[in-house]
Amino acid sequence: MIDKLIEDLSKEYEGEESFSKVITYLIERGVISPMMVRNMAIVQDYFNHVYHQSMSITDWSSMREEYFNLKETRIKGIVYKYLPKTHRKYNVKD
């Protein structure tokens, strides 16, 4: 299946694939859901702005409400749900 996707992707974009084109292609083919992409983007944003800069999740999530068009509690819930919990360094800082 992965080989077929790579082949189709190469044909469609003729060697000019970018990250956003690959994600769009995978969403259009139903391989990944747009909501999963959004959730992973939120977790990555958390890592960039909170975890690496020692900002609290409460301050960050209230600042990002408009950007993600979600309520603060929903943003926190996504981070709590999708952030890997198996290692101490990934714990959410409140």
C-alpha cells in the first residue's frame, strides 16, 4: 500500500512534492484524517512554544484559541490526549 501511495504521489506531483502537498494528498485519499493532522499540529505547536520555552500550557492555550479556532479547554484536551505520556520529559507543565 505504501509503495502504491509513493508511486501515485510521484506521478501526481512529478517530483515536486512538498510536505503540505503530501499531507493534502494523504487526506484526499483518506489515509489520514484532517482532524488528526490538526491535532498533531497542535501538539507540535505545544512543543515549540511551551515545552521548549518553559511557558505554561494555560497561557499558551489561551493565546492560541483564535489561531486554532478552538476553546482553551479543547486545546488542552488535545495536548493531554496526544502528547506521549511514557517519558517524564513529555509531561505537561501547568
